[in-house]
Amino acid sequence: MSTSASPPEKLRAQAHNIAVNLKKLAGGGQVADDPLGKIAAARARGYLDFAIVMDDKIIKIEVPFSKIDELTLPLLCDFIYDAMRGGTNSKDAH
């Protein structure tokens, strides 16, 4: 686990892994088992709600799949990193 005060390289690596999975998910790939159909439901409504759990906080993010597709991997990574560090744009990506 990490906190918003963790070393930047650690947070960037975690943000990168999250962004890669979001891109894969937005592209129709499978990133986890979905026995309850929550990923399918998110695709049907057009946006994803997810949380990043850290030692010092829980970040809830709502982002349309179209925005995930639109953002480059580095920009998506920066958005997630900013949220993990406590940036003001961490509420949603609409």
C-alpha cells in the first residue's frame, strides 16, 4: 500500500498499472473475473466507477469509457497520479 506522501516513482508505477488496465478494459479486454456482471453493466451505461484504496484515503473516480479511449496512456497516468497525490481534479474525469 501507499499514501499520498509515498515516493513519486512508487505512485507513478501504481498509476501506470491502473491506467494500463483501464485502457485494456475500455478496449473491451478482460482485467478481472466479473461473475456479478458489474463490468458489463458499466460498459452498458458508458462509464466506470472505481476506487483506488490507499493507506491514507480512498479515491473514488467516475470516468466515461469515451474519456479513457480519448486520453493517451501518459495523460491517463498523470490524471490518476494527480488523484493519488491529492490533486483537485481527482473527483471525476467528465
